[in-house]
Amino acid sequence: MKFGILCVVFWFCCGSAWAAPTASLTESSLGNELLFAGTQTVVTAARSKQPLNQAPAAVTVITADQLERYGVVTLPDALRYVVGMNVSEAGANIYNVTLRGFNSQYANTLLIMIDNRPINEQFTGGLFWETLPVLLTQIDRIEIVRGPGSALYGADAYNGVINIITKAPDALTTTRSNLSFRTVLGGYKSDYDELLASGKDDHGNAFAFGFGYNHTGGFGTAGATGMLDNYTATLLTFDGEHKLAQGRLRLQADYAQSAENLFQVLYLMGSHVTTSSVSLRYEQPDVQDPLMARMSYTNFKLTSMSTTPDETHTFEGEVQKQNHLGNRHTLVYGLSWSHTVLHSDISYPGEHYQDVFGAYFQDEWQLPQRWIGYLGFRIDDATLLGTSFSPRISILKNLGNRQTLRFAYGTSYQSPPLVNSYIDTAFPLAPGLTASALGNPKLKSITLDGFELDWRQELSKGYVQINSYYNSISNIIGPIPTAFQPSPPYPPGTPATLSYVNLSDATSYGLEVDSALKLAKNLDAHFNYAYNYEHLQNVAIAGAFAPNHMLNMAFDADLGRRWEAFLGAHLVGTTSVNSNGVITSAPAYINMDIRLGYRLREGKEPLTLALVVHNLFADHHIELPPPPTNGLPAQVTPLRTVVYITLSGKF
């Protein structure tokens, strides 16, 4: 029945699109950047500008236009449509986001950056998405690089990179000053608001001040075992730039705070998450051989009641240079460093430090017969791990007829999160029963050897791309019991103490099909399918999960001179997790999104009103396997339909 409704709505959209006298979508950023992405410039895959179809890795781009037309409320809503991306929502305030499998409680296999600045939280290695320090109205585009990325970005780029690239203050201001806004009102007492004020002068100075407020009542229910996933988050941002003769200085600062409950093993009620950062960068975006230098400071703090489970202070910086040697070689090389200080009431006593120094080098080589080669490597020296070496080689062949074939081999590594190295606390197993979790400072890094074979065909009105990969993974970290509760009265094998160790190797392989087509003058379609299979040698490892099958479909149409419509669907297969011998599953589900927008005003200062519906069929599905609760509050809540009214534009 769901597929029948989907087909009917799609047929209606097609009929309306063909019948309506509208302007072509190729005049919008959606048409140019989504459908003809092969000629689009990307920077994250090789740390230098290049056409997407010449990048050394598989890349997906989400544009600012897509963020609006897809009815995105939070950034993970947009990431769902990326091929191979697993977005599992445990509740309104907990997102687990990974690429190509191996999702987990911490979801720490991706490097997340804002304008090339890492923003991963250092204690767990993951990210609190509800306090993401950027407004959606600030985003110019998002580049997602799939596969091992440590050769250029180090430890956190274990299985991919998400680089959120923001609009420069000068680009935000089309007149002497500008005010952009976005407000979203919806069910379950949801309220998402953004204001972005920008301005510039005649001396090369420009600025942008941002304010964001997010609030939702969540999907959970009250009661002793209900999940309270409501939260409130406030965000302040500043972005200033000064143009110089051959470059620009850019100062960025942000502050975000949320009040919420974290139902993730420790059940932190009344939690407050606070993050603040300041970054100064010099860059030369319009120079053939640019220089970039950057430094930043980030403070992250999580408090609950009278305790501080997590507080980290991170100082980091980087210097990068690009040089052309003749017409065939483009060199990119640089140095980076970071220093993290950890304070935690749930870790071993005292302060804990992590220092990492890195150096990287890459040569892009234009070979005869339309071949392109990339050879790069990175060396990192870390306090806990010692020295790590991460090479990558990527070879591209232009087959003619706008076809490209790519083979790549690369290695990556993931540093043990500080929580795995230093945790020392008790967590609940059942009402009145707790176990102790102990960290291990002698953990080895998780390593990945990855092989990829990709093919891409540029079409006159779209593209088709097929990616395949095989990964060999070593030293996966997990907890094992080292002491047990007395039996009786407790069942045999009930743990009293758990310690983190490197306990398993694994292999994974998969296939990704991604395509975008212009079905009619004013109707675009996007389709992708991902298959991923994982085999762990130690099947009792706790916490690793991912669906084998994921399929996304998206249709975007102009229905009239001012009307626009979007229909999207996610089909996700069954997901299971083995938690020390106890297997739980999240059944397969279909999640559909609809947006109907009306442009109240067009031009350089647009104004758009839209109706957005998430999870159309209200099937109360779950997206994450629920761990055994044994009478404790739930950690996963069923998701329900949410209807939003959005208003966005410029003054």
C-alpha cells in the first residue's frame, strides 16, 4: 500500500510537472549542481580544487538549494539521502551517523569538519548533532567523501569525511546589509529558528552574526521506563573576514548550549551540553598555488546534576601549501597538530592528555593517455599510540564518452576514544544492579585497509555512478567481562566489571549505485542504493550494527511559476546488534518525506512558505536496535509523523 501511494503521488507530480509552464530547473543550483555534478568543483577529497569526476575518492555534494527544497529541519535529515550513509535516530536528540556500516553507540568512524576545522568531540570521538555549531542558512554546500581518509586527515577520517562549507560573509551580503531567517514550527512542540545578519564595508571587511534556537518535545513517553528525548538548544555564531592583497583573514567563533536527557547507557538526566570555539584562518582561495594556515581552540563540556562526565579543551592548528610542478604535477603538503586536555568525573582520577602531530603529502599526476594518478601518505605521532603511517594511491582512467574508471587503495586508522582509554565508572544493568566499566590506556588503534573500484558515466541530463569496496579491519575495540556477579542470586555470567580491549578483526564489502536524472523539463529525480555486509570474527562484540540494504528515492519538481514540490523515501533493511550474546533488532522500515513550497517572493531576496511532513505513514518505527533494558528506561523510542510549517528568506 505504501508503494502504491508513493507511485500515485509521483505520477501526480510528473503529470503536473509536464503540464505546467515553468522555467527549467537547470537554471537553479539544484539542476546545475546535482545533475551535472561531474563538472562541479570539490575540495575535500584531495585538499585542492578539482572536478568531482576527477576526485581520488567517491564524493557526494549537498547544496544549499537542496537543504531548502528537501524540507531539511536538522542536518542529519539531509545526510539520509547520501548513498551509503546510515542515519539512525534513537530519539529527537540522539543521531548515530556513519558511512559504509559499523554504526555504534558513539558513531565515531567519520571526521566531521566545518570549513576544514575538525569538530568531533574528543571524549567519545563522535558528535552531538543537536549542538552542531553552524546554522543551516550559513551552509553553502556539504562535501561527503566516502572511504578511508587518514592519508590526508588523520585518525578521525577512518571511514569517511563530512566537510560543511559555509558561505563567506562577503557572499552573504548582496547590499550594504542583509538579514536571512528561517523558522520551522511543527508537531510535538517543535520550534527551529535561525537569524543571520551580515554586512560589509568598502575596505574589504565583512561580517555575519547568527542566532539559532531549537526546541522539541521529542517522541518519547513519560513514566518509569519512558524515554524523555525532548531538548532545547541555543546557538550563537560570528564570522568575520578581511580581504588582503592575495588572500583573506577569517575569524570564526561560536557558542552552543543544550538542555536534554541522554539515554545512552549512563542515563544522564538533566544534562547540559556546552560547546564553544574560536578559529582564525588565513587562506588564498584565488591563487593558483595557495597557502592556508589555521588555528583554533574548542571547549566541550557535558554536565549532569552535580557531575561533569566530560570536559575537553582542544587546541589545534594546521599549515598547508599547494604547488604545481610543470603541467603534470600538483603537490599538496602540510603539517598539523592538536593538544587535548580531558577532565571527567567518570574517568581515572586526574587530567589526561592527548597530543598528535601529523605531516601529509600528496602528488596529483596527470599521466599520458588520459590517466590521472594520486599518491599520498600521512605520518602521525600520538601520545597514546605512537607513530601511524597512512598511505593512499588512486588511479583514474578517462574511458571516453564521459566515462571514468577509478581504482583506489588506502589505509586509515581510528584512535581509541578517550572514553575507552580512561573511563572508570558504574553503569546500570537492571534496577538495583550495576557493573563497572574500566578503560585501557594501552589500546591499539583500529586499522582499515580499503580497496575501491568505481565507475561513473556522465549523461546529458544526469549521471550514473557505481562504487564497490572491500575493507579489512583489525583491532576492533569492545568491552569484555573481567569479573562476574555472584550466582546465585544473579544469573550465571552476569558481569560485575567490563574492560575495553582490542578483541576482534573484521571484513566488510559493499556496492553503491547512485544516479540523478532530469526526467522532464521541470522534474528531477535522485536514486541510490547501498549494500553493505560485515563479518566480525568475534560475533559477540557489543555495539556494532548496520543494515545490509538501504535505498533512497527523491523527486523534486516545479509545479508552477511559484510552486515547488519534493517527495523522498528511505527504505532501510533490518538492523541487528549482538550485545554480549543478547541479539536485538530494528525491523526494516520505510520513511517518507514530503515538502510543498510556495515562493512568496523570488529574486535575490526570496521568501518561501512550505509545508513539510516527515515520516508520512506514522508507522512508529525504530531506527536503532534497542539494547536490553531489564526494567530500565528505554534508550530508543519509536518515531512518529511530524508536520512542519516553514518560512525562510531574506530581508
